[in-house]
Amino acid sequence: MTAPLPKAPHLVDELALDGAQHGGRLTERDLRSAGLPVDNPRWRPWMRAVAISLGALLAGALLFILTLAVQVEDPATDTESGGFIAFLIVNLVGGLVACIAVGPVRGSRAGNLWIVVIGMTSSLAVGAWLIAVMRLGARRSLPLDALVVALVVGGGVLWDWFQSSVTGRAPIEAPLFYIILIALSTIIALLFGRSRGTRAALITSLRAQAASAERERAALAQSRVSDLERARAEERAAIARDMHDSISHDLAVVATQAGALAYRSDLSPEIVRETAATVRESAARANTRLREVLTGMREPDGAGRGDAPLPDLRALESLLSEGAPHQNPPSVTWRDIEPGDLSRLSAERIRALHRTLSELLVNAGKHAPEAEVHVVLEGGDTHLSVTVSNSFRPPAAPALGTGYGLLGARERIHLVGGTFEAGAAESGDFVVEVTLPW
């Protein structure tokens, strides 16, 4: 079964200035797709926009009231003149427009630039102006930052000159100080927005890396499952080859004896009975061997053992006494059983035990070449128990291998009706326990 792969993460930015990088900047598409996944995308963005607009309006209203109070208290200000009233109306209308628009425009570059321009004409729009400047700074574009500073400085100077010309009030006494002040304020807001944009891009990058790592982990797990299934299939195919070679002998006996009965009419009744008994025994033996195998397919063997002689009781006894090729023989202990009692096992179980012991001895030579291997065979009324153990001493160089030897051995033992358990004991030894029914 194929596990679904995780999707890429959503882009994140606390200022609704969302995340993927494009040429070192946040693209407009990213700026419009801010935030974590929401439960109800139909109303959540609008609630956020309304909250931003209300916050900007409240902050601007506070400054608007303060500046209006200062102007009213100034004796040089003619509060009843038409120019004062006109500029007051422009201040109110421009501020309301900017505060209402600052929520919905979000990632619009042109919309935020217009809010910056309006903010230089209205004290009510100062909150919206600050949010717009930070949004533009989050784009991390030096040309855009320079444009914002020029608009703020130039717009502020021109608006002050225009207002003083219309109302007749004196212009700012220290224009250089005023220019430096508003320029620094704008740069600080841009830098703050840039830091938020950088953080948003970093979070997006980390989430993308995490998603990529998760996809790789899922792919590796899926590959591991495929490798395990392939190892099981190869072991079943090896068992099928063994069964084919062993059962073919019994079937050949059946065919030969049956052919003799068909073509020989001069046989005595006693010989006919003996021949029929031989056919029955061979057929029963072949049927028993077939029941001991679940299924298998005869495929080409790349391991080089397809044409080797099938292991029998003599090969098993030789393996126990001499060990695997190029390795020291194991220490063998017999409990409640003699070597000759192994003949009680069927041919298929003898082959499975031989293959398993060979694999275990080879594994011990790979992973603990200096450790002695202990094999304990214990006979019971219904089954044979085999325990193989060795102390685990990692070699200087890692042993090479596929890692599926134990899997294949377990599959082979299970297919002939036995059990297979392997793992580390409390003493630190690696122990494998195999049981096979007689």
C-alpha cells in the first residue's frame, strides 16, 4: 500500500506578507496569500482586514485630535477661515479613505504606495501610513525603499509649502531637521518591515525543507517496504525451486510405476500390490511436501544456488560439525536428542533448517568475526528447538550486506510451519530461536 506523500506547507507572514522567495524578494502573489491555513477562508481574511482598518483608524484618530487641539490653541491659526476648514475636510476624508483601504489592499504594491502618499496629507492616516510603509519594506527591494523615502520626504515638504501658502501660516522653521526626521522615521519603518519579511521568508523556507524531508522519509519508508516484499518473494521463489526439484522425483517414481502397471500384463498380483503401494506412498509423500509450501514461483536465481544440490540430512550434519565455508565450526550442544533424530524432520524442513543455519553462521562471521557461535539443539515431543547465539563485537570496518538475510530465513521457517525469533539478549549476545515441528 502506497502511503500518501505530504503536501508543501502554506506560506507564512504575520503582516499578511506571505512567503516564497523570488529573486530574493517576496512576490505579489506571495503577498496576497498570507497566513496559516484557515478553517473558514470566506470570512477570516475579511475579519483580519477589518481589524487592521479599525486599528489604523483608532491610532490616527488619537493623533488627529492632538494636532487639531494644538492648532486650535495656536493664536496664529484662523480656525474660521475657509482654508483651515478645507484642509480639515481633506485631512478627515483622506484619513478615512486610507484607514478603510489599508485592510483590504494587503499585498498590493500600488495600493500601499497610494496610502503612503495620502498619509503625508492627513494626520488621521498616520496608522495606515505606518502599516503601508512596513508592508512595502517587507518586499526587501532597495529601489522600492528609495521610492518610498522620496515620496515621504518630497510629499511632506510639498504639502507643508502648499498648506502654508493657502492658509497664510508660516512654513516650518527648520526644514532640514524636518526632512531628516521624517526620512529617519520612514527608514525605521522600512527596516522593521524588512525584518518581518525576512523572518516570513525564513519560516517559509524552513517549512519547505521540513516538507521535503518528510517526503523523502515517506519515499524511503515506501522503498523499504518494497525491498522487504522483494526479499520475501525471492525467498518464496527459492523455496519453490527446492520443492520443484524434490517433488519431481516423487512424481517421476509415480509415473514410472504407473507406466509399468499399464504396459505389463504378466505381473503377479503380489508385484502389482507392491507397485501400487509404491505409487501410493510416492503420491502421498509428494502431496505432503506440497502442503508444506504456501506458494512459489520458479524464477531465474541470481544468487548462484539454483543449480546447487539440495541440502539433505548429511549436509545438515556436516554444517553443524564443520560450520560454514571459511569460518570456524560452531559449538554444538545436543539436549534430549541425538544427531540421528534429525531424520524425523521432513526433507523440506531439513532444507529450511540448513538454509537458516547457513545464513546465521555467515551473519555471525560478518558482524562478529572473532566471536564463538553456540548452537543448541533440543528435542521435544512435538517439535525441535534450535538456538543460535554469539556475542556481538562490531568489527573495525562495517560489514557489507543487504540486510535481508534474517528476513529471508524467517520467511523460509514460517513457510514450513515453524517459528523464528531473533534479537539481542540482556547479556549482550545476539540470539536466534527456531522451532520446527517433527
